[in-house]
Amino acid sequence: MPGEKARGFCRDLLLVWPARWAFVAVEGVEPTNNMAEWALRPAVPWRKGCYGTDSDSGSRFVERILTVTTQAQARDRQAQLPSVEESNRNWAKRRTKMNLRVVGAGLPRTGTSSLKEALEHLLGGRCYHMAGIPGHPNDLGSGWNRALAGDTPDWDQLFDGYVAAVDWPASLFWRELSAANPDAPVLLSVRDTADAWWHSADETILPYARMALAPDWNGGRGFLALLERFTGTERWDDPATMMAAYERHNAEVRESVPQHRLLEWRAAEGWAPICHALGLPRPDLPFPWRNRRSDGTK
């Protein structure tokens, strides 16, 4: 067996014998692979210092940068990899400013105004809610208009300075927000029935959207775009359509969010489930009930 292996090795060696002497005939060809090793050497500490990449596209990008850099240096041109310090600074600039501790997936008229005040008390920061958008509910601003049109808004800008988000329009984008804030619980606030939710919405928030349906309306149409995205149709003003969208939305959240992150909450439950999910003590004060149907406002 040893003799057979040796003969096989020699046979394979003879097949590439001319190439092994190319360094004699071709100027610039190194007799060993030292040149390749030296070309790769700067990339090793750079990769370790930057902790590698997080995606296939990131790896492809690094491969291309390394190729361009090595070729440029071989041609005596100015090109170099960024330092570890520079890479870390660039990474810090790219890191999201959004740092939500609670991602609300519940629809309006499910206690979101009460949730906003409760979360602000518990977390000591601001909670995003449609009521805080200037011009709401029909004029939601350029960021949300982009999101509702299918583009990617500047999430950092929209949620800069907020520690939580509830209500529309944020809860319509619970997938994006929960993915961007993987440590945050997803809070799905619900009503007892779809019918109860529909009647509450019909009496309080939908009249504002119906105003925008008027032929002479010259205000914003953000609320209409939101309802069309929510229901999947321009003919959203129908009880069956709205209730079906309500059930579908809640079902998708329940099916998609891991159980350890999902908190399904009803207003009557008050502080206890929220505090438990956040690992915080229950405040010694009544739960802030806000924006009941009798108020007639959003």
C-alpha cells in the first residue's frame, strides 16, 4: 500500500510538473505561496476586529473589497482596508437608533391609549401612538406615507427617542419592528370579539376616514391608505370586511411571534400581565384607563 500511494503521488505530481517550474520561466511568479499568504494577512486582523459579517451579502461585499484592495496594492496604487477603529466607527453609525422595549401589535380601539400611558410610566420614556402624530389621523407624514406605499422608511427617525410603540400605524408594521427589536416583547392588545372591536371603531375612528372619502376632500389620505393596507381592499368600509381583517391580523401575530415573546392582553387585565412580561414590579396606583368609547375621540 505505501508503494502504491507513493506511485500515485508521483503520477499526480508529473501531471503538473511544468506548472511547478513556471516561476523559472515567468517573471513575477513566486516559487511558493508566500505572496498569497502575505496578501491575505491584512484581512485576518481586520476580520477578527470587525467580528465578521452578519449575512451572505455582507460576506460577498467583503470578498469584493479584499479583491479590489489586493489588486490595487499589486499595481502600486493607493488602496487599503479600513482600520478596525474606522470600521467600528462606521458600524456604530449604521447601527439602528431604534431601541423599542415593547412592540405593540394591537389594533386601535383595543386599549392602546391606556397602554401608551401605562408603558410610559413603567419604562420611563415615550411610547409611540398615532395620537402623537401631527395631523393625525389623515395626514401621517412622509415616513408613514412611504411605509404604506411599500417603501422602507427611516425607522430610526420615526422612532428616535421612543421606548415603545402601540396603536396604528406602528402596529400595522409589527413584523418589521419585532425583527428590528428582537429582545422586545410583542404586545397584542385585543377585544373580546371582532364585533365589539368593529362597533367601537365604527363609532370613534372610522368617521375620520369617511371624511376623506368625500369628493371635495383636499386633506391627507394616510388613514385611507392604512385601512386599505389593513383590509387588502379599497372597499374597507364594510363590517364583515373589517372584522375579517381584525381576526386575520390577530391570527397572524399569534402564529408568527414565538410564545416567549408574545403577550396577548385585554384592557380588563390591567398592570399584571404587562409587568410580568417586562419583569417589573406592579405600580401602586390604578391602571390608567383612557379614551373609552364614550369619549368619542381617537
